[in-house]
Amino acid sequence: MRVPYAQLIGKVPFKAVAIVLGAGAAAAAGFAALSWTTANASRPVAANEPVVRPARVVEIAYQRRSQSLVLAGTIVPRIESTLGFRVAGKIVGRAVDVGATVKPGDMIAQLDPSDYRLAVDNARAALASAEADYARAKSDHERYLNLRGTAVFTVQTMEQRQSLAATAQARVEQAKSQLASAENNLAYTELRADTAGVVTAVQAEVGQVMAQGQGVVRVARTDELEILVGVPEHRLKTVREARAAAFELWSDPGHRYSVRLRELSPSADPMTRTYPARFSVIEQPPFIGLGMTATLAFERPDAQTVAEVPLSAIFQRGTQPAVWVVDKENGTVTLRAVTIARWRDETAAIASGVKDGELIATAGVHKLEAGQKVKPMQPQQQAAR
């Protein structure tokens, strides 16, 4: 008699069913593992080879270069004088204003000359009186000399007449000097330019009573111009040792003219903390004005040969800069310490640590490891990237 499947399942113990199902699952897992092992056994095993990466490199080339320095300055006169009257008086006229160009002998200002004309007249009258006294004393002396050898002639009287004549002559010379002084004072009532220049300031007006020597105008001479710059303290040596210096005006870029260091202050300016330096303009541009802004460029040769490399090539290991040197034979990189002569915005000057002709990596230096292999890129490839 045939028993239905549902009834048969119901009569089989639950534990037997679990055993049968577990055995089936284990058989399936073993079959799957065997299939995966068989499939992978037919594949070739890849070699564990290191990856060779392309690298930007530069060849070390030591050269003797020049250090350059650029400073901004201002066009100033070498000599700027304050002009004033050599006598006191009231100003009755002023012929110049700020910015006026004057030539030697040009009138600048004038004082009231009335009192000084009177002094000249008095000096002339005193001179005429002294000359008259001298003429009388001289005549008396000469007449008495004619009495020599007579009974009325005495040596004592002759000496007295001679002394009176000499005194009168001295008074004449004194009167002449006083007249010349009075005439000079009269001439000093006119203030005139003694050199060519430009009026940069006016310090007195018409109607003002001026003391002797008080400033009236300030005149800057234009025959000798200079460039005034403030030199930072860490650039003093470069400025002193500069073999050549040139400047160009901001109003005339692209045209350079030579200058020469004339004066370098021994102390710093208390406000700017820079050292004022004056450079004499040797070649003057066609148009140059006081107060214009100029850019000075200095060049100083290095004392030793250096190799300029990009800043990206420097690997900072603590406080010691280093570079990755690429072996030309096998392409492996080695970290080597170097000495930097100076730093610039985009480059560094290596003084020692690497040899002329060696290759160093210039990009990705912080991702390299000692002994890693790289493939130097050709210049065309580096330019393309």
C-alpha cells in the first residue's frame, strides 16, 4: 500500500530532515570551491614588478650668476638752498612763485631800498670830507718839507705834519670802505638767483618785514640730480658691492640710464628703518622732473658658482634642504642633502651637495621614496605637460 508524500513527511522525525538538508548544503559548497580552484589554476600568475613612474627632471649646471636687486626711489636735487636777503627790510616785490624756473641773475624779490640809499649818500659825503682833509694835510706836509734847511724847520714839526697826512689818508680809505659797504647793502635789497634751478617753496609775501638771513624762497638746482632710495638693512651689502646700477622712470619704462652711488647713510631712518642712499644721475633722460618715481636695479656677481633649480625640487628634511638625485643608469632615486646659497621667489641656488651634470627630480618630491625607480621625461614631454 502506497503512503502519500505529505503523510510520509509528517511521520519522519524533524531531526532527520535537518541532517539531510545540512549534508546537501555541504556538498554544494564543496563543489563550488572545487570549481573556483580549477578555473583559477588555468590562469597565469602575474609577476610582482615595481611600477616605474615618469618624473620631471633637471640637469645640474653650475654657473657664476649675478644677484639682482630692485628698489624704488625718488628724483631729488643734490643741492636745494633756501635763499634770503642779506639785509633786513620790508618786501616790496616778489617775482617768482612755486614751480618757476630761474636762471643766474634772475630777480626773485626786492626790499624797500630807501634807507639803504640814504646810507650810501652819507657814506659818499663822509668820503668827500675825508678826501678834503687828506688833501689839506698832504699840502701842509709838502710845504713844510720845502722849508728844510732853514731856521724855522724842525724835525718834530715835520713828523707831526707827516702823521697828520697819514691819518687823513687812512680816514679816506675808511670812508671808501664804508661807501662800498653801503653800496653793497643797497644791492642786497634785490634778491637774485645765483644758479639755475626751480623754485620749490615760497616762504615770504609782499609787505612782510624780513630779518637778515630769513628765508624767502627755496630753490632746487637742476644741474645735479640724484635718486634717493631707502635700502633695507639686509640689502646693504648688495648695494655696496654692486658693480653696476641703472634706473628707469615709471613715466618712461623700458629705457635705462646709469647711476653711481654717492652717499649711503651710516644710520637708519627712525621712521622707515631703512638706510637712505643717494645715487648721482650720470645719464639724464630727455625729460626728468623732481619728485618723479624711479626704479633702480643693481647687479652683484656671486662669489661662487651656483646651480639654479626650481623650488619644487627642494625636499625639506627637518632643517636641512635636500634633493632627489636620479641615477642615469637604472633610474632609482636617492635623497641627498644640499647647501642653498640663496632663495628666490621661484628658484633656489644650490652651492654644493650635487655634482655638475647629475639629474634631480623637480616635481612630486614629497611622494618619492629612497630606491624608487622613475623614468625621466624628455624636454618635449615636460613642456607638453
